Amino acid sequence: MSAWEARDGRFRGLYAKPADFKELSRLDPEFSAVVKGRDLDFQDPRSVMQLTKTLLKLDFGIKIDLPDDRLCPPVPNRHNYILWLKDLLDTSSYDKPGQKLTGLDIGTGASCIYPLLGCAQRPWSFIATDIDPSSLTWAKSNVKLNDLSSRINVVPRNADSSLIPLDELGVPCIDFTMTNPPFYESEEEMLRSAKRKQRPPYTACTGSTTEMVTTGGELAFVRRIFAESMLLKERVQWYTAMLGFLSSLTEFIETLRGANIHNYAVTEFLQGNRTRRWAIAWSFRPLRPAQSAARGTKAALSRNILPCASEAEVLAMDLPDAIGEFASTVSAAVGALDLMSWEWDKEAYEGIGRAPDKVWARAWRRRKKREQEAAGGSDTCTSISEMKSDNIFGFKVWIRVSVKQVSVGCRWLEGFDAAAFESFQGFLKATAKTAAGMARMRTAA
Ligand SMILES: C[S@@+](CC[C@H](N)C(=O)[O-])C[C@H]1O[C@@H](n2cnc3c(N)ncnc32)[C@H](O)[C@@H]1O
């Protein structure tokens, strides 16, 4: 297990269970001053604020100061967004986890919570923007308090200036953008919601008007990011946003599909058993995230809004006696294709390959034969290298062995063509069946 995996394991498990307030007050005297036995008064802004400070201190070593009149972020929800980003970025890269990445947090708030949480867990850097002068002052002071001024750049913006100011900052490209946008369309909507939740408005629990209200609500805000993404395209690997309403998510996915963007990811963040938030990510680049990151919501299944599958088991069968030979035959058959690269890990029984196109398909082989004949039998490297980079298909093949069974599957790592992934599954299934037949014959002989 790598050092990153060990650290991530701890962070992943942090809020799986509800917080034990008695234990927190034992660990933090400041928390014990607001808790009553095992209970915390969630209607009291002072208690809510102290809970946030205590969790950040104990779980991440983050120090934070917060004003009374700005939103106090609940840590588990904000942490969920960072956990998801890590999955998204780790699984849509050929590099190992733990790279130095740069993100933009649009609307960082007084807490600057996302950049602080991101920097506590990974060697990331952030541009953190906001339009609220008071929040910006607090955000800067929180960055300083944690000695992170070299990694978090707090940048003031105006309400109508661009949301992703890469050109203004002279930044060519970044790895991700994130935002927890103002939810509501109007102050009345925000006040109605505070009343429903029986909370006094304009406190650390509900947030202020600047934080919570934006023209057109969250959907309009995220559509502004989308419009900018259509110009910046690959300069950002992942554009992401959190949304408070499932209806916003559904409508936004229609916008994505309408623009022919199919490399996207959807997830949900559950906080306790009451509050559910959604998150969406989209990319113009070809690297595709793992299914756990891209299709992380069951509640949205019925709405047909999930991106297409990127993982499949193609065959499961009784364990052949000669499992090593079986694995070698599968690997050799994949490696015999006209690939740009193929690396097979003999111990882990898994391999990663890149193909210039659907090189396993009959149509490809026919074309290659025609080209070879036309070239008088010489190699067709030139035509392969002339293939459009949009057609490149990256994949992982795995063989999993349990006590009695072996299963073979693949993951789509790179490319835009879902049909290529489907046809690759067909090739792999046929290959695995043939390899199993050969292993059986050898055992019988
Ligand atoms: C819901 S708060 C989120 C604060 C913090 N990120 C969090 O999650 O607790 C939304 C933030 O977006 C900021 N905001 C609103 N319009 C903005 C814009 N055009 N550019 C940057 N930030 C904006 C607000 O001032 C506010 O701090």
C-alpha cells in the first residue's frame, strides 16, 4: 500500500459514522464548552461554528476563524466533495495518485474551506475567488493562519466578471474547478427555506444574502461556468460543481448532452440522513474516470442521467487449473494487437494499453491488409500514426481470481467513443474464452 493510499484510507473513513460529541469534547476543551452531554444544539450558531472548528482541527490539523454573519461550512459535506475530486482526478490519469495539481475554487467564502481541505490531503495548490470583500478578508486570514499563502492564492472578483479567470491570471491550464454556488434565486426563497428549517436567517447556519443568492439561482451560476468552459475547453481537465437540487442536476445534464459532452461524472453527497447534495463534473479531455466516481448516485438512476458505463466484467467461469498460462494467453493476445503501448503486470494480472483506433475489429484488420497490399507488403506504421488522436482508445484489462472462480474484465480509460469500448468488450470476451479452452486442453493432455 502506498503512503497516499494509507493517508486516503484514514480520510475516507472519517465521517462514516455520526460524530461522537462526548469524545470530541474530551479531545477539545473548546468543544466541551458548547456541548451538553452527548447533545449539540444545531439551532445555536455558536455551537455549529465550534463543531466545524473542532472537526477541522482534530481531523485535518486546520485552524480556522469565522465571522458570525457568514456561512459556517459543515465539514462532512465539504469533505465529501474533496474525496470525490480525489477519486475523479486519480482515476482519470495515467499518473500515480499524489501529483501536484492546481484547482480553482469559485466562491471560496470566509472559511476558504475547500482549498484548506484540499491542501491538507494532497500536494495541491488553489486559486480561491470570491466577490464578497468581507469573506475575502477572512479567507486570506485563514490561509495565513495555516501557513498556506504559497499554495492558496485568494483572488477578488466582481459579480459580472468571468468565473474562471485563467487569462487574467496568466495561467495556461489547471486541473480542476470547483464550486458550491449560491443556491437561491432570491432573498425571499432563502428566507422561506430558513423558516422551513426553523433557523434564524442571516446567521452562520443560513449564510448571508451575497453567499446564498444569485440571479437565476444555482443552475444559472453553473451554466455561466459551462459557457466559459465551452471557450476554455481542455485548458481545465475537470469542471465541477455542487448542486442543491436534483432538478438542477437533471437540467444541467441536458445542457451537457446537448453540447455533445459525454465525458461527465455525477455523484451525490449524503449528510446525515436528511441533506442530500449532488455534484457534476465534465471534461473535454479524453481521460475517463472510474465508474465509482462517474456514476456515484443511485437516486438519479431512474432519471437516465448517468454517463455511460466505463467498466465491465466480460466473463466469469470456474477457475482453470493453469491460471498462470490462462493469464499469459490473454495478455499475449491483447499485446499482439497493433497497440501504441501495452504493459502487463504478471503479479497483479492486469494490464494497461493504448490503441490508435479499434485495432481489434475486423474492419481495422481488413483496412490494414488493404494498405499493406497497396504498399507492396511493407509496414503500415505511417497510416497508424496518421490516425486522429480523437480515436485513441485507452483501456485496462484485469483478471480476478477468487477461491473457485476467475473473472475477466476491462475498464475504459481514454477515448470518446462508447461503441469502441463495447466492441473491445466483445473482443476480450472471445479472447478469454479461447484462452480458457486452451488452458483446459493443456490440463487434460
Ligand atoms: C454558498 S457560498 C460557498 C462558500 C464556501 N465555498 C463553502 O462551501 O462554504 C457561495 C460563495 O460564492 C460567492 N460568489 C457569489 N458570486 C460569485 C462570483 N461571481 N464569483 C466568485 N464568487 C462568487 C459568494 O460570495 C459566496 O462566498
